[in-house]
Amino acid sequence: MGFRSRTFLVWSLLCVCTSAFAKNSAYYQFRHGAASPVCKERLDHLTDLHSLFEMNETSLYLRTDDSLSLQKKLATFSTDFLIKVSVELDQEYEVLCPEHKKASALREQLNRAYLGHLGILSDSLKSEEVDKLFRGLLAFKAEIAPLKQQLAALKPAVVGADDLLPRLFGNVRKLSGVPVFGASPAQFEHLSTVVGELCKASAACLFWDPKLVYKVVVRDQPGTALYVPEVAVLVLSSDLLDKPNLLHRLVIAHELAHVAAQGAWVFRRQDWVGDYAKVGGWKKDAKGKWSITTRRLAGTRDDALTQLSKNSRYSILPDTIYVSDGSKEGQKAKTEGFVLAKSYEESLKNNDPSEDFADHVATFFYMPERFCYQGNNIAPGKYAWIGEKVFQQTPALECPTS
């Protein structure tokens, strides 16, 4: 869908040379705590973590286990940096290697330092409370100042998450381990239904997991639907959840498809967006610009989605029809068509085929007939790939000829 400014987070697989660290360095001591070669290798790719160990003072404190001095030093770092290292440790390492005690302890110190930036004294809080508060209060640098003002007005000082977060965000409900802030009972039920439907249809559901979604924030700001993998936060407008129609379910499923793509990378090291882009015929040049060749047909679709789009903030209109590049008869087309015009247009605009991916996953599930046009499946490769990779099943698609 169109409302988005997203840089999808695909972590670097480039090898970080561990020879940059001496054998007696803090990093090597830290690395020694990894239980297996696989975990050690995973550590070697954590670029944000490495930057922490490359700083002389922090490296010294880590090597000597001087937790008090380390905590003071961490407090001088930016909130964005603290978040990056913490989320990287959580998603890129601890999801596979939870037994590494020093990694868990370091992430907790990073989280405490972040809370300190917000004016929350966390010294007396237990680890579980620190984790809850960190996840609940995650924000980008631009949002820190207003968040601090809100917290100051509440005068939290030392307070538990179960007390503070509802005071700050309103209603808090848990959906399969993920806190949902600000949703009414009806809105929560709508979100729960979409999550349940998608996960029931997938043998190994990646659409919803506390490692991938730290929190959901429901806001009164109209027209908002956005998953931000860098902070593992899903933001949805209340108007999107107020009316559970087909278009709104499709928008939510689109965002959850982004969650699933992140999950495929975090849990399986599979680049779904990259693989999907190849199937669709997307090309990336040396400068990083994505492109694809299509044919634009005369006319537009007229169906339930186009009707619901009229006067909607989540409109898919105008829904121009884009099909494959039209290779010669007898030859396989090098590109595939699009079930929504915005799948093509927004992907080009944002230079990001993950928009194409998310639209087609959502449409595959909620309106598969959109893959049909004039009796043919205009994106058979995409349809088959999504069925196999995302849902582990590919229902037969019969496209009517009239």
C-alpha cells in the first residue's frame, strides 16, 4: 500500500574479519562465550556490536567486566545507537544462541542505558521489567524529546512496565506475546482475527512473533500502516481497525508480510524479498536502482477492492493494469504482472521491491482472483513462489475466461 517511507532492513552478510581483534581482546573473550561455531560465526557478522568493541573505553570495561563504568559509558551514546546494538543482539544473535550469558547481560545494559536517556531510573528494576520497558518505549531519535516530556508529566521515577505503559499509551492487551497499545476491544479483535487467519494458513507462521514485533501502537492518526523492522514496531491507525472490511484486512496483511520477510531472515537466513524480486523479473543496477519492464493495458479493474477504495485513505486507485513484458509467443516472459497498480508504482517510487512482495502476499491470501486477468494468471511465478515459500501450499487458481 502507498503510505510508507521504508528502508527495509536486510542485514549485511559480508564477513567481518575477526583478525582486527587481538586474541586477548574484549571481543575475543566475549566471542569465547558462544557455545558453537555457528554462534561464533553469527557474532562475527554483527557490525553494530563490533563498533562497540572497537571503542577503547568500552572495550576495556567489557574485558574487565567493569559493569558500573560500562553503564556510565553507555549512557553517553545516542539512543539510536543503543537501540541498533540491542536489536541486533536480540534478533541477529540471541534468537539462535540464547545461552550466551554475556550477550544477554550486555543487551540488558544497553536497554538500561536507553531507559536512562528517558529519565527512568532502572537500577532497582529486574531484568524482565527492563525488557518490557525497553520494548514498550522504543522510539527513534526524533521522537525521544516528546516521549521524555510525556514521561516527565507522569513522573515515573522507578516504576514497573505494567503500571507505566498503560498510563502512557492507554489500553494494553497481549496478542500472542506482543503488547498492543491503544486498541479498543473491537480493534484488538480485528487485528487478532487477521493475525490468526494468516498464521492458521501457514505451516510455520512468521507473520507474528515477539522477536519480530516488540509492540503494536494504535494511533488516531488517519491513514497510517507501517512496520518498522529497525525497532520492531508495528504502527496502525485506529480507523484501519474500526471497520474490518476486505481492503483494511489487505492493508494489515501487507504490513504483516513485511514482518514475515523479516522473520525469514532472522530465523532462517532466507532473503525472501531478494528471491521474490528475481522471480518477478526485477533488476538492480550497479548504483542500487531497481527496475522492471512491464506493459500497461488500457482500462482498469472493477471489483470489491476498487469499490472500497473510493474515498478511502487506503485507496488502491487508480488501479491501472500492468502485465508482463510480453515476450514473443512460445517464449517465457522475463517479468511478471502486478495484482495492484501500486505494487509496481510504489516499488519504483521507493526503490524497494518489498512493496511488490507485501502486496502480492496479502492479495494471494485475501483476494487470489486478483492474479487473474482475461482468463490468465498474470503473475504465475509470483503465485507459485508465495504459495511454496510463505504458506507452504499453493491452491489451484482457476481464472474465468469471461
